[in-house]
Amino acid sequence: MASNGNTIIAFDLYGTLLSTESIAKELAKHFGEEKASAVAATWRKYQLEYTWRLNSMNQYLPFSTITQRSLNHTLWEYNLSLPSEEAVSSLMSAYDSLSTFPDVGPALESLGDQTAITPVIFTNGTQAMVSNSVNCSPDLSPYSKIFKDIITVEEVKKFKPHPDVYFHLAKKTGKGKEQMSEMWLVSGNPFDVVGAKAVGMKAVWVDRGGAGWVDGLIEGKEGRPDLVVRKLGEVAEAGLILVRNYSCNSTTANQPHTITMSAPTNTPDYVFASPLGFHAKNVGEFFSQYPTPMSSDPDRRQWATQDSHQSISNMFLSAGNTPGAVVMTNLFIINKSRDVDRICPSCRRIYRVGEGPRAYASFEEFMNRPRGGSEVGEKTKEEQDLSGACCGPCFNTLSELDWDENECGGELATFLDLAAKNGFVFRRSRPEEEYETGVKIIWEKKGGGVQA
């Protein structure tokens, strides 16, 4: 499969799309439900152990053979047996039609609409096993056409996390070794994530259990996923976003830029994280916990005087004294009376003038980030200073549509009339725009940028 310039998203199969625990239903027919779950988990443990041992010995066996031999090992360990060869064959056939996790179907359906990405399956399984699962599984087969290719390790005769299998993925998708960072792995298996990161790929870990990342083999960001999600749909929601015409590096403006996403930890209830950074869910609570100093510049300080406050309140509250209008009043005053600290009125991103979008591993890291430096172009920086809008997508709209006021992390509906009166309008972003920017609600002033 030749690369067409799209971002490659490689989905692991077993433990990511397909639940290896679902085989317990078949095992329960022979051993009862209580014992079946333990047998299924041990079977999976030995299945993976066998692949790693073969890698270490520089040997190879087909995954189907490994799967059956690890089953035999497991039955021996539990002092169990199956009644016949037919029962063994039936169990192995069931492995070809494992159930998907509940979040898989909706996630794949949403990815099918995104033309700028190339989804593939990337697995230890044999071509025959995987083809059966993808094309014949009642759960997975409805989405088989979403995947542009099925890439297995048979040709390279190594298993994950051997570096050769990830380079094999690159070769099959038309990428060179110097382009590993242009590919994303999506996997529920930590060893797979660490293997992909070791060769320079980006990686998403699907943490359905919510236990958090604990793999400590490799220290630092090289040993951690770029993004942790609780359900597969968050991969589509977060977008694996390619941001065009807006780069974190001003020297590469107008070039495609992939935002590296992290797994925020210890996030307070009054903020939420996105691939762009942190956003204020509750502006008042955020500022009560992290007050920012008012500017010493008299021109900026005048925005916070009683007279200015009254005039601004009259403007924002003219349509009604709603919570959203009150928040927008306070945001306007806070943004205009501070030197560099801002909260975007569109997406509520917390940032400083000159900062571009960036994901953080924790809220503490975000709040302790160093000051200074410019990561955006001069036009964007000017808009950040004037209006508080943090980036192009937050002041780029063409028309007004119905939208959900909870979409962008804050109640902005009451600001709609004011926006229209001042020559700009809100609308829900189109699918291609959401993919390009990750922003769900966007706005612009016709004939130019938003002016304060």
C-alpha cells in the first residue's frame, strides 16, 4: 500500500479491537463461568509469553500454532482437558470470531468519515486468522471496509515488540524509517505501545480499565504513550489532529503539524484537558485557585475600573443576566487587564499570549511551564492580545448554525447575539474542520479577525 501523505493509524487487533476475554464464553461451556475467566486470562498470558520467548530465541511459529500450544499449556496448568479434538477445533474457531469491545463499533464508524487518515490493522495474528476475524466476525465485519490494509508479522517472522515488525509496518504503508513519527499505533497492550515508541512512532494506549499507565521499563516520555484514552471513541474525538496553517513552531507556519498528545493526570474538576492544552470548565473556580496578577500598565488596568466594568457589563448582559453572560463579562475584563495570561472566550483554553497548542502530562506540569518565548505567528499573537481568541480556528467561522452550548467546555450561547451585533457569528464546525483543528465551535469576524 503506497502512502498518499495521510497519517497512518495502525490498530492492534487482539486486546484492542477484539476482546481476548470474550473467549471465556466458549470456555464456560466446558468448565463453567467462574473457571472460564481465569483460564482465558492465563491462555492470553502464555500466548504473549510464547511470542516474546520466540523473539529472544530468534525463532518463529505462526500465531495460530502459538495460540493452540498456549491453550494446551493453560489446560495442563489447571488440570483440565477438553473432551475431544472437535472441541479443541471448535474453541480455536471461536478465537477467529472474538467479540469486539463495546466501544469499537461507534469509534470505527466515526473514523470512516475522515479521509485524511489511513486506518490499517497491525497484528501478531496470521493473515488467515485476521482475515477471518475482520471479514467474518459478526461484531467487526460491518467495519471491514474502513481498514485499508491488514498487516501481519508473518512476512518478517518476528512478533511485537521487536523493532522489525514496526519497520515492516512502515514499509507496507509506504513510509521510510525516517518517517516513523508520521504513524500512530493504537493499542490496549502496554508492551506494544513501548515497542512503537522505541522506534519513533506515536502511540495511543487504550486504558479501558482506568488503571493508569504503570509500565516502568523505559523512563521518560520515550516509555510512555502520547495519549491515553478510556474508550476507543476518544481517538476519533481527540482527532489524532493534523493542524494546518497553525503550527506550534512559528518557523514552520502553514505546514502540517501533528500535536503530540499526553495523558493528563491529577486534573482538577474545574478544568479539562484536550490535545490543545487545558481549558477552564469553571472560570470562577479556576481564578479563585490560580489568580493572575493585574497588569501594571495603566491602559490595561483601566479595563478593570468600576466605570469600565459597568460599560462592559451593560454590553454583555444586554440579552439577559445569564451565567454565561456573566462569565463572558468577567473573561473580557480579565483578558484585557492582564499582560499575557488569557482564557480563550471560544474554547476556554488557558494560555499566555504567544503560546501555541500543546498537550501536557499533568495539570501540575502545565501550571509550572516556563514563561517567555513565542510559538505562534505575529498575526495570531496579535489576536491573542486583542481579543483573547487563542488561535485561528477560534475566530474563523462563516455562518451561524444550531449548536450545543456545552460543546466547547463552557456556556457561550448568550454571547451569540453580542457576536452577531459585532459582525461575527458562531457555528458548529464542519467534519473536515473538526478533523483539521480539533475545535468543535469556531467563530470569526467577517472581513478580518475578531477585534476587542
